Amino acid sequence: MLAVIYVRTSTVEQHPENQIQDCQRYCESRGYEVQEIHIEKLSGFKDINRPEYEKIKKKAYRGEIRAVVVWALDRWVRNRDTLLEDVTSLSQYGCKIHSVKEEWLEAVNIEGPLGRTVREFLLGLVGSIAEMESQRKSERTKIAFLNRKGKRWGRRSLPKRVYDEVIEHRKNGKNLRWIMENVYYYDKNRNKKNLSLGVVHKIISEKGGEILTSD
């Protein structure tokens, strides 16, 4: 049976190799011949252009494939209505969606009205959960942005005293490593911390100090 593998990652930082391997093993266990592996790196919730997703649906409608294998259903879509619509329309052309992670989908893959009713209920439930989770992630991102608005992201700035000490020691001829070992600050938990060599180097560079050696 001819099948395609569809893999989606949400950002360019993520790597799809694990998804691909799991899907390939799934196909081998069921004797599916993988025609092609389609990979997209983008969000599955927003209404955006998804060329690989559209290619697969066209292949199914032309009768070129009989199965679409995904790592998880939310990799295909995260919208409940679209998930139900795709599963229904693909099945009408003799193509089924298989999920590596949702094995229960195979257990309820029953022909006839009863199987279709059970399948649609479970797919609708899964789609609703994925949709809500995607919305929650979006809301958390917005809240985090609003909470941080007007504030600097990243590590908290060092006290002015630390900058002054680094520059003063440098003017007195101390090398970077000595400064690193002798200038300290307290973190938010009141733990005493020494500066890293990189921080010392950065402070001196920003303040226009001369850097001769770190020895």
C-alpha cells in the first residue's frame, strides 16, 4: 500500500528526525511503501500557507496514495473542524490518516455508521484539546510579553559597583583573570557569585578599557 509521511515542526529550531524515524517504523510494521516524506516547519494552528499539506491532499484525491502517516494528529492540524473534514474527505477517496502516537485511532477504525460515529467523536475530542492547547500557548506568550513590556529580557543587570570595581582594578594594572577571581556580586537568592571571564571582558570593552591579556 502506498503511503506518505507528513512531519511538521512548529519552529525552525526543532528537528524532525525523531518523528520521521517513528513514522518509518510504523510504515514498516504495517507493510506500507513510503512514496515520499513531506516536511514542513511552521505553525499548524494559524491559517497560513502549507504547501506540503496541500500536496498530500491532492495526491489522495487523485488516488495516488492510500495512507497518510503522521507522528501525532496535531502535527496534521490543530483545528477540530479541519481535522474532521480532512479525515472524512480523505476516506472518501480511499485514503486514511494514521497516527503513531494515537494508536486508539486504529482500534476504532470500524467500518459502517457506528465506527464513523465513534471515530468522529474521538477525533473531535482530540482536535478540541489540541486547539485549546494551541490557544493557551498563544495566550501565555501574550501575557509574558505584556508582563515584560518596558523591562529588559534576559539576565538581570549587574550593580554599578561591579562595573566601577572592574574598571578601577583594570586601571590599576590588574589582569582579567585576577579581576574575575576577586570581583563578586550577589544573585537574586543572595548567593555570592564571581564574574566570568567573558563578563569581565565585556565590561572593559564597553567602558573603553584596554585589554592586554587574560593571564
